[in-house]
Amino acid sequence: MVENDRQEERVKEHAVQAVELTKKFGDFIAVDCVSFTIERGVIFGFLGPNGAGKTTTIRMLLGLLKPTMGDATVLGYDIVRQVNEVKKRIGYMSQRFSLYDDLTVDENLNFYGRTYGLGHRRLRARKQFVLEMAGLEGRGRELARNLSGGWKQRLALGSAIIHEPEMLFLDEPTAGVDPISRRVFWDLLYGLAEEGTTIMVTTHYMDEAEHCQDLAFIQYGRVVAQGSPAEIKETRMRGQVLEIDCSDPALAIPVLRDMGVFEEVALYGALIHAVAPDVGVLKAQIEESLVEAGVRVRAMDAIVPSLEDVFISSVRMPGEPGEDRGP
């Protein structure tokens, strides 16, 4: 009995603890033995391309999908046996804004507040908080359909936290939103985290991952790297990154790939990132090859890898869960 109590306390130290979580749809494995933990009070980023298994993982943690195999707890409660306890304590914002377009801002907040069982006085106080937090004061009678993408996003976030959940799940909440609205949204998330809310956010934006205290990279349903952004950059990067500024990147990329010395060559905006074990010794060879191809090199420097560099490196590591398994 004492040992069971101690085990329960250890589980509750984590906001989420997933152990070999797996989901199959027929013969297709959407999530493949995923294990990770989320500490309380942090912003945890679940990073990966579309189709990697991010949404399926979140749906299992929310109790919307039953795992094929594996176990997980959210806020100390089992996601299968105690799903109602989980739902009372969490908030969820889906990829598509979960608002009713034909209801006003006030009516949407009233609906979600009452769904979560808030009494009249408490609902009124929480609505005021949400409207102030989201900058929607004075717009309570406006139909949700008339709000811009950024304002809808803030209202959807407000609807998800109106009952003051201990943990918030956000599934690609900034997809399709302009950069300024994305920045405002992340400022709101920082404020919530500072007040003690644990946040799990899925995204395929690498710049957003930099805002998270902890991360997990997922590819083909498998976790390929975990840790803080700094830890992942330090431990998961295979080789050095050479940033090349040249006159014709489109022509330069196939030339660099044909050299056969790089682990990866990719376009980053107007620049090229090339990864090799020791890029310093290759500079003269690179410049010679590019000049012969009619490409002028303006600058070429070894740089600190970005999370995108690390992600690409992680998913290509042979013999590991992140091994490239084809398109």
C-alpha cells in the first residue's frame, strides 16, 4: 500500500508521462512506441512535419482515442481508466478554431463556461479575465465569424482556459495565422505558463519551438529527439553547419550535393545550409566548385545550428528511430 502511494506521488510529479504509447489504424502505425514526460509548469513543444503523429498523440492523451498499446497519465490520471478526471482538468484548442461562427464572442464564452460547469458569478469573472487577456473588451456582441484569424485564435484560447485548467493542449494553434498574431499569441502563452499552467503545443514551425522549455521531435510516428532546445542542439547535431550566401542558390544546391561530402544541403530563405563533419576544411573546395559552375560566393561561415538543422539531422540518423524511411 505504501509503495503504491509512493508510485502515485511519483506519477503526479509529471504533468504527462507517456510510456511506449502506440496507435495503429489497421496496418498503419500512426504513433510508434512514443515515450516522454512533461514537467509541470513548462511549455512543452511537440515538433514535427504534417502527418508525423502529433495530433494522434494528443488525441490519445485527451482520451479521444484509445491507445493500441502503451500507457500514459495526464496530471496523475490514467488516460484510459480515468479519462473523466483528465477532462475536468485540461483545456484543448484544436487545429481548426473550435468556435461557433454564428454565436457572438460573449455567447461562445458563455457556452464553454457552462459546459465546464462554471456558476454565474464565476463565469462572469472568468469572461472578464478572458476578454482583457485577449484584448477583446468591447467586442462581446461581435459574431465570431466576423473576427480575423488572429482574433479568433485569441478567443479560442480564451474558451479553452475559461475554467482555469491545470494543463492546456494546443494542436498547431498558429497554423495559417500571420506573424504578428503568432507573436501576440505566444506572449499570452508565456503569461499562462508563468501563472503555473502546463502547456503542450504541437507545431511544425521551428521558430516556435525555440520558445519552448522542453521539446520532443516526432517523425513517422517515432520520437527522434528530446530535451531543451539548447540540449538538443548540443547533443543531436551530427556535424557542423556551413551557411553559404551566394548569387544563385538554385544552381548552387545541386552542385554542392554532387560533391558527395555533405550530410545535408538545404535552402534557408536566400541562404544555403550545408552539413558536414568538418566544414572548415571544405571551404576552398566548395568555393572552387561553385565558381566553376558560375556561382559567386558572397560569404561562407560555420554557424550554430538551428533547430531545423538539428531536426533534419535527427531524422536522418541511420540505425535509430529517426532513420529516414522514405517519403
